[in-house]
Amino acid sequence: MNPALTGSPDLRFIHMVLKSTLGQFAMQIRKSRYARKPPCPKRILVFSFHGIGDAILQTPKISLIRKIYPGSHITLAATENVIEAFSNNPHINECLTYKHGGFQGVSLAECLTTLQLVLFKRNYDLALLDSSSGKLRGNLLAVLLGARYIVSDGIAAPENNFLADEIVTYDERLHQAERNAAILNNSVSGYYPPNFADIELSVLISGQEQHRAEIFFKSREIDPDRKVIILHPGSGNRLGIHKRWPIKKYLELLDRLKERFPGYSVLVIKGPHEDEINYKYFAEKECVIIENFTLLEVAAIIRRASVFVGNDSGIAHLAASQNIPIVSIFGPTDEKLIRPYGKQVYVVRRQMECAPCWGGPGYLQACNKKIGCLADLEATAVLGAVQACLAGADDGGQPEAGANHSRGFGYTLVEENPGLPEGYSSRYIPGNINLNPAAGS
């Protein structure tokens, strides 16, 4: 909403009425022009507008689109910061790079990019807008690019979905990767209910990127047979600072890892927007720092790891896409929705009544100078999860006493709380998927 309108209830009401009226008018125009559903879409448009993690969680949906429509032309419109994640994806025929204006509003570059896309309108048969792209921007771009039929996500705000021809709803407890795939349960796709057991992330590595990784390990004198643990103490840009486990905790974990697993090399990833983290402390402890590599080169390096340990971040999702064991540290964010999606994922969190709070009205309100759900999480809990991941290794061991493990839905929750009763389960509620095939039809 325009800040100038926030002071007067009358102006807010007028703004709301005008917005609603415009939305209804635009929807009627669109229904009259594109009333026909495409019987078999030949040109399909999908979007990825957010961070690296959100982009990687889109990959199962793209694989399913190719499965449903093997002969279709799939176009991905993505912001320039995530386009690399899809560069080796065999299911995508075309990528449109959308220059994002950042967090301060719409930039000139964003406007010019939109104009460029509109001038070369492609007249797509079907546009799919899931919960991470079904906002107003995605709806408008789908229309401007000439999408004949738009299917959008039911969780997006109604005022952002007024251009959609069909709304798909589902159980809000689903993981983000499952939400993205659930958009295919629409009338055009024949109400295709995805089998979530088959959903896998897909970020593919080329021979060139693998070669760069091999050069990296050789230049750091890391023997090919030596096992590797990778840490990522960052969490992307400034919006992710509150998701970071304290550096002093990582350094304590590092000391325990070196003591417990002397036969392993420990590598630490430094991201491009994480300069405020002082990585010299890790270098002083003889860690190898991974920096100045492309996203896919980092993925090729991560593939070598026996276990990845990190915060809730895009790099954690990248690690999950390489099918290696993950220890993911969570605080304010909700592991039920956005944990790394894989078969060997351990979520470590300090259970508190106020957590998770990310994105809600009470976000960080209970915190007093420190984020307790992260600051009070002990290194012994994370070490216990690492030991569980490496239990099959020659020098692996059983989790330390005090680390309580419990099986959730698709992941294991590890909590530093020895007082929990045996059989304690995580707060994740599996539930049955609740898709509504009649929505929007």
C-alpha cells in the first residue's frame, strides 16, 4: 500500500475499493479474451523470482511438467541471481532472465526488462504460478507475455490473483517443494496429483564444473581418498542474518569435529554476501575456505562431502540437491516448510514456544538482543547429528548422550534437550494432502 494512504481510514477504504474494482474489471476482460482452456499445452511458462533455495525447490515441479507434457516447450522466467541453478536442466527449453530491482522497489532495469519481454510476447498456452511466484508481479508478467491460461496458487493473497483463470488449493502444511509440485493438480493438467515420495531436487553439474572442483581439491592438497566435512556459517544476504547460528558456536563445533573425526578435512563456504562474517577464525584453525566460485562449481565441491552442516540457506538446499547427508540448523524459520528436501536431512533446533516466528506478526518480538532459539542451541546437539550422519563411516560413532533424535515426515529432528521423553516426535504434522481439484474451474 502507498505509505501516503496509511494515515486516513477513508483513503484506505477508497484505495481498497479502487483496487478491487480494477481487479474485477481486469479479470472480466481476461475471461472474455482467453476463455478457452488449452487441451494440450505446447508452450508452458513457469517462474522463479526469489532466492537460490526457492529456485532449487522449483526443480521437482519442472521435472513433473516434462513428465506430463513430454513434447512441450518449457520456458522459465527467472531473476538473474538464480538463473544459474537451472543452466544444466535438460527439461527447460528456454530461460528468460528478469532483472530484479532489489528490495527498494522497482528499478529502471526491472521496467526495461519487462518492456523487452512484452515486446517479444510469446503467447504461452499455460502459465503456472506457485506459492513462491504467484504474487502480483508473476500474474502481470504472465498476462504481458500473452499467457492464454493462468493457474495460480491459492495461498497467494486474493488481490494478487485476480488475473488467474484457476486457483489451486492444498494443505498448507506441505513442504515448499511439495507446494510447488501441487500446482500441477489443475484442470488443464487433468488433476495430476504428484507422488511426493518421488520428488527429488535436480541441480545438475557439467563436466567443466566437476573439473573445476577437482582442480580446487588438488590445489588445496586434499587427497582424493580423504573424507570431507563442509560447513556453511552464513545464510545469504542481509535478510538472512537472523537465521545464523553464532560463529562462536561454529568454532566450538569445529574443535569438536577435529577431535572426534581427525581423519576428515573441514571446508568452510564463504558466500558472496557474507563479508560481515570473519572467516579468518576458520582459516586459523586450518580450515579450507571455499570462495569465489560459481553456484554450480560450489555444488560440484559439495558433492565430495560426507556431510554438510549449515544454517537455513540457499546453499543448504544446493547441498540437498547433491544427495549428501545434511545437518540443517534452524531458529526463527519453519523447518516444516523450508527445510532442505532430501532423504538424509537432520534438522537441529532449540525448541521454544515463540519459534518458529519468521514471517509472522510476532517475528523476533520475544528476542532481547539475542535470538534464543539459535544462541542457546549447543554445539553438542549439532555434533550429535553429524555423528548420526557419519555413523556408517569407519571412524564414525553413535550420537552423544543428550541429543534426542526423532523421526518426522521426511527428516529427523535433533534437539539439544536430554529431558525429552523417549519417542518424542517433532511438531511437524504429516497429515494427508488436501488438494481441491474443483478450485477455480
